[in-house]
Amino acid sequence: MIIVTGAAGALNGSTVDHLLERVPPSEVVVVARDVARAQRFADLGVEVRRGDYADTASLPAAYDGADQLLLVSSNDPAGDHVALHRAAIEAAVSVGVGRILYTSHQAAAPDNPFRPGATHFATEQLLAASGVPWTSLRNGFYAHSLQWLAGPWRETGVIAVPGDGPVSWTAREDAAEAAAAILLSDGAHDGPTTLTAAEAPTFAELAEAASALAGRTVTLRVLEVDEWLAAQAAAGVAEPMSRFQLGFYEAARDGFFAGTDPLLGELLGREPRTAREALAHA
């Protein structure tokens, strides 16, 4: 049995969709904090269970019977993400889950300026110490994030960022499909597993692509940090969110997201979606 957490969300919900194209609903269980949000899966005959990382008592029953368990990384804005992941892993171990898969991120590292990188690294250490076979899906930076990280370039003709560097912008839809393929691969992928698009363009290169899409010149402007933070504040972005995003630009500048890997394309059987496509739909 395959059990998928966070199935009400876009990433793991899409993974379940891909699983159901290849296995019957009886072989899949989905877990959600709010089971009503997973009703579309119940309508297809999939068992829906409640499970909340912050409610540790709910987890053993949610994960019971799993040959494979796909854990989504927490997005709780107020939570201690490592502690939440620890609770999920401990519950999985307690009920004898056969393999744990986890939605990590490229450049999971303790020194990554982008704060989730350290969280993912710490979670991978918990998985390695769990004694259970595990796979960490190190997805490339999600390309749909360009809709806010590149700013309102269609209106302004400018991509204004506080730092530039290569990023292997990866479509969340592709990462979800690859996760389904890995779940059905009979344990062929063990430990950290990198899933990225084929290229890692800089914002300077994205400005060229944006120019072609817009039919006019779109330029890149690299701002000083204080200038960028002031512009964010003027646009109504709360400072904690601006500081969080700043970590991404710093990590990109330092090359944390520069790596690419062919595995995603191999799993998909086609070329992954590109950053240019993401810009076109932003």
C-alpha cells in the first residue's frame, strides 16, 4: 500500500493523480489535515485518513499499513518544521512503514542561505537515523515561484532582484509526476535523489526570455539589499516574508541551485518543462 500525506495540496495531490493512472484506488491511501479537502479522492474510491504532524496522536493510525509513505514537507508558518517532521518519521517507524519518501529540495544543506535548505537537511538526517529505507526527493526550485520572485516584469519591463545566479527552475507538475514514478519503482531510488529541470538559467537569461515573450525589452536590475527591501515594503510585503525571500536570492547568487540532473527527464520519458514556459504562464 502507498500512503501519501498532504494530498489536499498541489504537489502531493498531483502525485496521487498520477498514481491512480497506474494502480487501482484500493492500493492508495491519502492523508490530510482536513479530510474534507481530499473529498475528490474519496469520490474515486481512495481511502482518506486524517493526519496532522502537529497532532502526533493522529499519525500512527494514518500511516498504518504503508509499504511506502510519502511525507510532504511542512509549510506551517508558525511551526518548528524539523520537530514536525520528526514526529511524522517516529510515527512511521512505530507502525513499521516499509519505506519513507520525503519531499525535500535541491541544495538541502545546513549552510544554505535559503532557510528551508537547512530544514530539509536536518530532516534527511532524521531519515538516515530512522533505520527505515528512505528516499529524499530533492526537487529543483519550483518554477511557479517565478510569478513573484521575478516581480511584475510584464508591467514594468524590469526584473528587479537583490542577487542573481543560476537556478534549475523545475515545474512542480513534473516533480509530482516523477514522485509517482519513484513510488512505483520498487525501491530503485535510495537516499537523496535529485529531480531538476535540464537547465539552470540566471535572471539575466530569464530577462532575455521575458523580452521575447513580451515583445519588448525586459531588463535585469540587480538592486542593493536595502533598496530591494525598501521596494518590497513599499509594495506592502511584510518584512519577515521579504527576509525569507532574500535568502533565496542569496542562495542563487552563491550557486546553491545551479546543479542539474537528467533523472527527472528519464523518469518522465520526455524533456522537463522549462523556465521559459513558467514565465509564459506567470
